[in-house]
Amino acid sequence: DRGFASIIIVIVIILILLALFFILKQSNRESGNQNPNFFSGAERAEDRDCKKEFTKFSSSPLKVEDIEFIEPMGRMHAEHVTPTDHQYIRPLPWDIEPKPRDFISPGDGTIVDVQRLNFTPSGQNTPVSDYRVVIEHSCDVSTTYIHISEFSDKVKKAVEEIEPGRKKLVKIPVTAGEVIGKIKYLPELGEAYQVDFTVVDKSITLGFISPSLYKGNEWLI
């Protein structure tokens, strides 16, 4: 009897562990994944419905006339303890051009990952909520936009509602030059937040001296 009871206990423990594993796995898929190299739930290109060939970008992420300046990659500041993997695109000051600016897809692709962010900007006390979007342009190339204030009607309809701190995996086709959203004036900042823009190409390795230092941030190399 004791042996039978022990077997039952072991089976129950295994079932509980399996249930926890699947719950954590699902939670990880739905919660914010900060890796801009994340395309979809599948890791291998052959398991994803993606384009093998990359078509050169033909559009700017923001209209050129809406840009005040672009800060290149490589800056180390605040929470960025390794050189930044993204550009900062600063829109024109609101007192010069007081209107929302368009976020534009630089090339044909598919929006695959949408995350709603909830953060407090440096030096501020009021939290801000906006969006992060990953566009897959081929099996190797993706772009990431951060700080989208609102989506276009097409993207909004496909994404629906997302709670702050959560994300959705989607498949929304977009074309080069298509407006996917807007960046708007934020009263809590007294300005618009800058655009974080990242391009990732998995087919290229930069060849850093100590790649082991970038574990957990493999897209940086």
C-alpha cells in the first residue's frame, strides 16, 4: 500500500511540474520579450512563414522633414551598460511643428510582435505607456520601433487591446512607406519621446573580441 501511495505522489508531483512548465512558457510568450531579434514563437527560419530574400529598405522610419536629429548607435548611458544597438530619432520640437508624426515601415514585411510598455522616463515621476513593434522583413532581417503612441486603424484593429507590460504575437502585413502608427506630444514630458529604431540582421556577425560578454543579448553581436 505504501509503495502504491508513493507512486501516486510521484505522479501528482510530475503533473504539477508539467502544469507549471506550460504556465510559465505561456506567460513568457505573452509577457514583454525585450530581444529585438525575436520574430515569432518558432526559433528556426524553416519553421516560420517568412521571406528568404531581403528587399532593400526604401523609406525612412519617420518623414525626413519631421526629424530634428538622429543620434547614432553606440551610446552608453543610464541603463545602457553596453553600446546601444539602436538609433534615437528625435522629432522636431512641438513648438515648431505641433502635430503627431507618422511611424513608417521602411520596407515590405510583417508585424510579428507588439508590446505595450509602461515605464517612467528618467527624471520624471509620471509613468508613460506606449508601444514597441517588431517588423519581420525576411527570415534574417527585422526592425524594431519603440515609443509608438498610437497605431494606424489597420494595426489597431488587428492588435486590439493589450495590457501594460504584456505583448501579442501577430501577423500583420505591411508595405514600404506604410504608416503603422504615430508619435504624439506627451504632456508629462513637455515634448514627444524620441523614437528608438533598431535593425537586426541575423546573417551578419560583427566579430566582437569577447562575444561571451553578450550572453542574453546575442542580437548585439
